[in-house]
Amino acid sequence: MLIHPWDAARDSAEWQQWLAAHDFGQLAVNGLDGEPPFVQPMHFAYDAQGTGEYGEVVAHLARPNPLWSALDANPEVLLSVVDDYAFVPGPWQAPPDVPPEHGTPTSFYAAVQLRCTARVVDDPEEKAELLNRQVGHFQPPGLSVPVAAGEAPYGRMLPGIRGLLLEVTDVRAKFKYAEHKPEEVQDRIAAGLAGRDDPRDAAALATQRRRRHQPA
């Protein structure tokens, strides 16, 4: 992923705060024997205070998932998260001194890529603890009975899944929102997003505004 200086995260806090609110991504695992990579969509919970250099991710997948043998062979994986994206038409990006139809279309998006070392969790007690951490990220306490190995209602389901603990060893974060463009162009793009109001425009506009008002 190409990251220009103006697209880079301001600091670790920026991408960590963004990731805390964007907890669905794609886990890429190297394939076996020349096979293409496995790419698994999944919910996850990121913990900045975890054991990895940049925290850790907890998740789980079904035991029949075909990626396990590839993961055993190479535990180095990449978790990719992309959101707050929008298509920006060419006229919105046109420099002030050229015709609108000469503007270059582009994409706005935020992306965080976590390089991780994966550990598969099969111990029932540890797996139950991991699941409770993950569920606790997504819903308030009391909505579901805590998972406990050997206890109803979820204990009997534990053998059907495997836990994933991903220690984050490196991070690449990008926030592509035309910050290198003149203020007039940035204002035009913001007005275009607000006026078009497509389903994803509000999130892209909010991130663009936050970046413009956040010290470099």
C-alpha cells in the first residue's frame, strides 16, 4: 500500500482510535504449495494493550474453515481493514485554474493493515476467555450468558470453533483525503460529499473534516 506523507497517520493514537470503531476486516493467510492466499472476512476485537508490539487482535473462526493448515504452516498474516471510502468525481478535484472536466477522479478511504503473528487457541478454557473478550467488545454486559467450558448454553459449541490470537508486529495506516490539495479544492470536495449524500459519503466527509482540523 502506497502511503504519501500527507496520507500517513498523525500518530499511533489516530489509527488505534479509528480501528476501535472499525472492527470488521479481511484476514489474509499465505496459501500452501503455490495456492493463492486465503482471505477471510471476519469480526475482531483489537486490544492496544495486548501482548504484541502494537497490541493484539482476538477473533474466532469455524473449525471446518479451510485456512487452518495454511495458518499452521505460516503464522505470519495480514489483517486489512478499509472503510470511510467514497468515489470523488473529477470536477470536484479540478485545480482552481483549469476547467472542471479536466479534474482527475479519485477515491477517498481510510485503511489500516496489521501484520500479525497468529496463535491458534484450542484449549477450552482459554478459548472461552477469548470469546468473552470478543463478545464484550461488541455488546453490553448481560445480553448473553458468559461462555464457560463445559457449561450450558455455549460450552457444547466450543469444539466447533477455534480461537485466534493475533500479536500485531507492524502497522501500516493510510488516510487518503486530498490533504495536499489547495483549500479551495478540499472545500469543493467536502461540499460535494455533503450534497451528494450517498450511503458512505457522511463517513468519508467526517474523516476528511477530522483530518483537516487535526494538527499535522
